[in-house]
Amino acid sequence: MSRRLFVGGSWVVPEHGHYEVVDPATEGTVGWAPEASRDQVYAACAAAREALGPWSRTPPEERAAILARAADTVRERLVPYAELAQAETGATTATARALQVGVAAARFRRYARVESAEWAIPPQINEAGVMGKAAVMGALAVRQPVGVVACVTSYNNPWANAAGKVAPALAMGNTVVVKPAPQDPLSVYRMAEALEAAGVPRGVVNVVSGTSVELGEALVGCADVDMVSFTGSTAVGRRIAEVCGRDMRRQLMELGGKGAALVFDDADLGSAVAGIGTTFSFYSGQICTAPTRVLAQRGVYERLVERLAAYAGRLKVGDPREPDTVVGPVISAAHRERVEAYVELGRKEGATIVAGGERPPLEKGFHVAPTLLADCSNDMRVAREEIFGPVVCVIPFDDEEEGIALANDSDYGLIDYVWSGDVARAFRVARRLRAGGVGVNTVGRNMEAPFGGFKASGVGRDVGSYALHAYSEVQAIVWPG
């Protein structure tokens, strides 16, 4: 099971052996992943550099055709691919099929659509002067590939996250070196196989995996890399940004979040509870966009806490392969301990645990019970730091101004949410929130809308056409009309 690296179009024996990939639900072995050496990372970057010229000159229609064939392959093999993703991540069957592998196939299909890479700039009339005679100057803006892109992906969704980087990067004529998260790299090698079968040229796509910090540092700092696209923690993102800054290397950073969900007195509580409840169930809270920090107006505070506690208590925690399981495990024993430590910290800070708070009585798996913390304040660490687990804290507020101030009083700014029966107010509040995205009466996403964060939640935007901009440089061509 993916015992070799994918470098320069060949499946290469790893120089540092293999490491175990663990199923977070059974604690058994999923497979053995290759551990690359620093030299093999450099070889992957060199292969991507060598392939860049021919691939960037390949007609966009041919690049799109390869992406379309890859989408077909992923769709055809959805069930076995989803079974592997489930084993690596602990996702429920529905999540693994629809939101991991299914979204990956959709992203390859989306970037198989050829879009214009150039557009006209309105002509400018220049007066005679030191630059020459009077003239009408025409201009054209052209999107050019950035070059070799290092794609460093997150563990919570190895399929969709990797596809969201690789597909638009390839569509724009870039070549890529993908470093999957060490917890679940096997799915990314399946993706490489699908691209290889689709006819991607040698060296255009490379995959190197490993557990060593040195591996990521070698990739990010390699002279052959022109851009780093990273999804993960803000702490690691800061380190990558420092390295990239030394060489003025392009970055796309999708980092942590502590999404505020403002629930006003006139909100549809059923909708708010269902939306906020996704923190308990969706990837077991291991998602940066989760509405983990609930700001409830006092008129609805007690009812919202009561209904959220009841909702959390009804969710089945257990084996993600069972059809009625809603909450699977978190990714590892170490991460379970981290989440549990935050719950205990919340208790010590004065929060009231109204749901969860104790480890589920299951023999196997890294499970955390959906946990609701009430009576929180915005200065508590559980309200300020990203927990990345099925934990929600609820904070009361009095009026609109206080709610907005509390929402913006955060180091993060990825996605916030507003629930209100007054749509005009909801949009007014949304515009004042310092977040890259705001959901109004929904946690749903429009997959063409720009995605990215303010503040410590990241740099840049991707998704839809915005990803084509993210993975390209804009060149201006000017001529006398």
C-alpha cells in the first residue's frame, strides 16, 4: 500500500524506510508509508523544475483533458478510495465518500474547464513628453504560471485538500511537489496514481511523504520551489512564511480558525443548532471553518445552550463504518489528549460542561465526546485558541455592537456566522466582521466563492476562479495603438 514515493514519473524506493499509518478508529495498521530523505525531496523539486517548461507550454485544453480523465478515475474508484480515506482519517462513510473523495473528483472536474488566461486593459492616451510622442497605449494582462508549487496538505481531508491545490495549479501550467500530512499520506498516493493513469507527464506531479520536520523544511526551502501552498496550523504557517520571505517566494496560507457564530434573539434556533452542531459531527470538529465560538444574545442564550446540549447528547459516537455513527474518532491518541486537556482547562477557567467532557466508554479508537462549554467569556483560552475537536463554547452578549466586538476580538478570522431573522441586520453585521467569509443563516459553502482568512487565519484566497489567480503571476504586455 503506497510503499514508494512518486518522483519524476517513477515509483521510487524511500531512502529512510517506512512508517506505520494507524487507523484512528481501530488503532490497527492501515499500511506503511514511505519516509523520504532530504535528497529525495530535492530530487522531486528538480523533476518538477525540469517538467515546468514543457508543461507550461502545453495547450490549456490538453491540461484540462488530463484533469478531466483524473476526475473520471477518482469517481470510478470512489468506494475503494473512500474506504482508504476512512481508514486513514476516521471519517464516517458518508463523509469519506461525499466530502473527501467526492469533493476531490469535483475539484479535478472544475479545473478541467478552460478559462481565459488573458484580458484586455482599456487603452490609455499619453501626451507627448520625455517618454516620446503622443500615443494611444494598449495593454493586455496575462496570467502566467508561478512555477514549481510545493503543496503541503492537512490531515483532516487528504483528498479534497490536496485536489484543491493540485488541480488549479496544474490547470495554470505549474508543476507540483505534494507533501501529504504524515497521518494520512496513502490517499494522496492514490491521487498520484489517478493522475498518472490520466496521462500527466513525468515530473509534473511528485509526492513525497515522511514524519520528519526536516522533510518539510527541505521542501519549503528548496531553491527550485517558486511557491508554497500550505494548509495547517498558524504556528507552522508562520515558520513557512519566514522561510518564504527570505527569497520572496509566493505563499498561499490557509491556517487556523476560531469561527464566531453570532446568534441573535430573533434567530431560527433549529437552523442555528443544526449549523453549530456540525462542530460536533463534521470531521469530529477537526476543521478550521467550524463555528466553535458561539456568541448568543441573552434573550436566547439559555434556550440555545439547552438545545445544543440535547443535540450533542443525541449524537452516536463510535465506529465510523457503522451507518448510524455520526461522530468518529479524532486523528490520533496525542490529539485526543490535547482536546481533553482543553476541556479540563475550560473547567478550571470557570466554564460549565453541559454536555460531554468525559471519554466515551469504547474499547478502541481515539474518541472524544461532543462537548459543550457554557458560561464562557471571550478571554478564556478555550474561547481564544483553536482546539480542533468536537468542542463548542458559548458566550453571552447583550446587543449588536457588543456581539460584533466580541466576534472581532480574536487572533483568527477565517469564517464567522450570523443567525438572525432580520436579513438586513444579518448582512449589516456580516460586513463588519473581520473574517474572510461569513455564513448568513447557514454553514454551507458556495464552492466558487473566495476562500481564505484575515489575521492569523492565512494569506491569499483560493477556490473557484480565485484559485487560478492564486497559482499564477499576472504579466502586463503594453504596445502603442
